[in-house]
Amino acid sequence: METKKIHVLDRDFELSIREEEIMEKIKKVAAQLNTDYAGRQPVMVCILNGAFMFAADLVRYLDFQPEIIFARFSSYDGMDTTGEVRELLGITADVVGRDIIIVEDIVDTGITMSNILPNFQQMGASSVKVACLLQKPDKLKVDIKIDYCALQIPNDFIVGYGLDYDGFGRNYRDIYKVV
Ligand code: IMP
Ligand code: MG
């Protein structure tokens, strides 16, 4: 039996999305990517820290051979977006003429993603697509296209499966929402 309630720092969280459902939805995204990128070698950019678990599971269901790199941006402080996006760790692959798949944990306001996307276009990528584990559609503030999304969720603040509350709570297999 998985834990139904967890405590992270000063907050209580309850079970929201089980591991089984997460994996089922990730396999569907992998199947879409397998169709769209068959025989190609895109660059998959895992956005740290939150997407590490999603990326690790997603790539293991891919039939094609992506180049996998890691980049780190940050916009969050506690439970509220700061709106400010800083580049913390750059892109190590040559992206000129390459197909890029940005792998992100969650698209909330979309501000982070709208800051990341133009970087790849400016660097000369031939295509840039977004694959996210989760999206909160009601909170989207900017006009961006999410090409692949495993799960859409309501506006609750969540932790687990890579997602954190001030750095903690990432290690859980299931996703929990704040109570
Ligand atoms: P956005 O710029 O508002 O779209 O925020 C995206 C980033 O905020 C994500 O990459 C996450 O790191 C973080 N984030 C948004 N919602 C949550 C949440 O519910 N739990 C944990 N992190 C979140
Ligand atoms: Mg993130």
C-alpha cells in the first residue's frame, strides 16, 4: 500500500495521481513520439530539476535514439511563480539544424516554457517541440503550444515524481496535492 498522506516541510499533501496512472500516460506520450520521430535522432533536453524522473521513464520507452542532454532554468520560489526565469546551466549539444524535444515536468503559467523556447529557435534548431508530464490548463498565461502532454491537472500545488516543494518531496513514485 502506498502512503495516502505525506508531510513536506510545513505542508500536508494527499495522494492525487498514482504511479500506475503516471506510467500508463507516459507510455502514451512515448508511443506518439515513436510515431513522430521514427528513424530520427532528436535532441531531448531534460529540464532540471523537476523533469529528471519523467525523462528517465519516458526515454526508456522510445524506439528511436535521441541525444539526451540536461539544462536547468528556474522560476519558482516556494509555491508561487516568481515570473523571472534565469538560465542556470546551458545547452551542451550542437542544436543547429536539429530537432529539439524539450522535456519538462509541468507547465503552469507557461512563462518558463515561453522563455526556453526562443533560445532553441535562436540557436538554429530546425524544430522545437515540448513534451511535459503535467499541465495546469487553467493557469496558462502565455500563448505557447504544448505538443505532448501526459496529464492535465487542476490548479492544485503538487509534489512527487520529481516535483518539489522548496526542494523536497521529489522522491515519491506517486503525485500528491497540497491539502
Ligand atoms: P511556469 O513558468 O508557471 O509554467 O512554471 C513552471 C515551473 O514551475 C515548473 O517547471 C515547475 O518547476 C514549477 N511548478 C509549477 N507548478 C508546480 C507544482 O504544482 N508543484 C511543483 N512545482 C511546480
Ligand atoms: Mg521545472
